[in-house]
Amino acid sequence: MLLPRKGIDSLVNREYYYAYKHTFMKIEEKSERFKRLAATRTNEIINKLRILSNCANRSAYDYSEEDINKIFTAIEKATRVARSKFYFPDHKNGFKL
């Protein structure tokens, strides 16, 4: 951020610049941390689904249509809950007046 020449040496201007720079760096760190964790966790889920699909081998496993529906209903419900948390985060900070 470029500061205006006039007043650059004022204490208020320096404090504002430091606060702005610190806030920007903190936001950037949160963004990078989110991207790193979200990518890792998404890849883990995809891998677990691939492993689950190994159970589709009819020669090795016996299952019914009802079993399949139960599995994917549970997965879809968990996906809806997780997605909703991005739009409506839980605030579990306890009771407040």
C-alpha cells in the first residue's frame, strides 16, 4: 500500500499502515490455510469413496438394493450438513445476554 507523501511521518498514519498491513497478512494466512486444509480433506474424502466403491464387487460381497440406498442416503445427508455449515455456520459460543 502506498501512503500519501503528505503526513507520512505522522504517528497516526504509521499506526494505520501497520494495522492495515497486519490485517491484510492475517486474512491472507487464513485464506492460504483454508485452501491447504480444504484440498487435503477433500482428497481424503474422495479417496475414501473410491475405497468404498471397492465393495461393489459382487463376486466378493453380497448386498441388497436397500443396503446401497442406506449407504448413499447417509453420505448425501452428511454432505448436505457439511455444505450448510459453509452458508450457516454454527455459533456454539454458549449462552449470551
